[in-house]
Amino acid sequence: MGQQFGQPSYEKDKDKKSTISQYNMTMINKYQNQIREGMLIIGGEQELKNLDFIRFLNINTLVLSNQNNIIPKLQSQTIKQLRINTYDIISLKVFQLDNLEVLALQSNDINKSKTLVLKIIQFQKLKELYLCGWVTTDISPLLQLGCLTKLGINSCQQSQMIDICTVSQMTCLTALTLKDCKVSSTEALRQLASLEELSLDLNYGIDITAIQYLTKLTRLFASHCKLLNIDVLRPLSKLKELNIQGNIIIYIQPLIQLNNLSKLDARYNSIIDAETIQQHPNYHNFLLAAQNQSTQVELKDASMMRSINSLVNSLKKIQKQSSNQKALNHILRYQITESVQKSNYNHSRFIASVAVLLQMVNIDDQ
């Protein structure tokens, strides 16, 4: 695909008598044949010190994968997507990208650019923003991006969790990723009624109760979050894709009524009622146990199965009582997680512990 970089669109700049320098011509000739479908990928180990030639290329997507930690000045009226895969960015210098709609820094460890957020908000047409290695919990400046509908923050480097209350004010978001961001609760997210996609992977111990209010969700990712109970997913009738692998879920029956669910990954859990999900019309597309590495508990004793099922029903009742949550978490952490992960699931120890808890809270498990 040939390049259109001719003089007409730049002759208006009368202050520049030599619009296309010899350097620019060299770089244009170098890259013009590498452009495919409007995308240019610039990679390699050599540091790129000048991007001035970019403004003469008719491209809508630019991918930078060089060994730069200071990105040179960049100008373009045509670029709508910019993806920077350079490790350890220190600075984004002057960027004049008036029509930029997608910015992805998702392969970076942005551990020295604490003012980066102030650079980002200059892109007022930005619709999608993806960040990795975020260094600040204060994302309030992003509220100035009025067109933003998709936000992804991955691997927050702070000891404190990211300011999820600020995220809750971004009511136009349709897709949100908060992966490995130390989020402890989804309560603030209940304000995001327009959300269709949500990813909460690697937020250990997160309380997902408020997800039940996000009824427009079609895709949900909550793997490796130490989830036990998924009853809160029952109201999500529009859900099409669900990934809950790597948790400690033992009861999957709540998913049966989600008729639109077409993709499910529930591997590496402690599911004991897998047979119930076989009633779902899309069961053949579901992943419940990893081959040869299943963490699903094998219960060969029929009486043991009945006892466990009874205790599961009781656990569901206990979870609805916030006053008992601490005691329940204690059991889950020390009786399920530890035992299952070591492939040494101690049935009698678990049953005895739950029985004591039931006696303490006077729960009738009939």
C-alpha cells in the first residue's frame, strides 16, 4: 500500500520553508513500504531519536517498540491509535496528536513517570486508554477525558489500591479493566450502569457483591480472586462470557439460569456440583476442570457428597450475614485454600470446622 505524504496538505505552513528535510525523506522512504492497512510498526533495539517524519505519513495506527525511555516529539493529524511498547518510559515529550482516540501503554513499566497522567489528558478525543505499571493512586485528572469509554489499568505498583471512587465517576465507561490493582470491593462500581465488560483478575479477596447491579455486563473476568460464592452473578442475564478460573468456588449452580452464557472458564476451582451445569444449553463450550491438573474435589463416598452439599447450602446462608463473614473467611482460607492447593483436601477436617461454625451462628441447614 503506497504512501500519500505529498506537499499539498503541508504547504499551508508558510513558516517552514523546508517542510520535508533530507532526514524526513530518508525515513519516509524507509517506512512507507512497511505500512499495512494504515498501521506502521517501528521496532528494534536501536533508540529512535527523531519522529519528525511521522507527520508526513498517512497512517491511523502507530506502534512503537523501540528501546526508548524518552519518546521524541511526535506530530500527526491522522493518527488515531498509538501503542507504545517501550519498557520503562521516563517521559512523553511534546505530542501533537489532535485526533488520537486510543492510547495504549500496556506493555510498559511506567515506574518513573509520575506526571504521565498530566500528559495524557491533553488528548481530549481519547476514547480508550490502557496503562500498565501505574505508579500513582490518584487518577482524578482522567475525569477530564470526557469521551473516554474504555479504561484499562494493569498491575498497579502502589502498596495502596487505586482510587476506585474516582473510577465510579466515569459513568460513560462501557469497558473497565482493573487487573492486579489491589481492589478490595466493587461497591463503588455499582454506579457504572453502562458497563458491558469488566475485568478484575488478580485482585485477591475482592468482594464482588455489587456486581449484581451491573446488569448490562456481557463479559466478566474475575480469575484468581479467591472467590467462593458466585450467587451475585444470578441477575446478570446478559452475560455471554465468564472467566472465574483459579478461585475456590465450590458451588456453580447459580450459573444455570444465565441462558446467554456461551463461554465459561471455571477451571482450577473446588467445584463439587459440576453435574448441575450440564443442564445449561451451552454446556459443551464450558471449561470446568483442567486436564490432568484438576483441583476439583473427587468425592467417591456418596454419604460424603450428601454431607458436603448440605454444608454448601449452609455456607450460602452464612455468607448473607455480614457478622459471620470473618469467621467464614477464616474457614475458607485455612480449610479450603490451603488444603486444595496442596492437593490434600481433608474432608473430615473441613466438615468438622464448618459444623462448629454452624453451631456458633445457629444456622439451620435443613
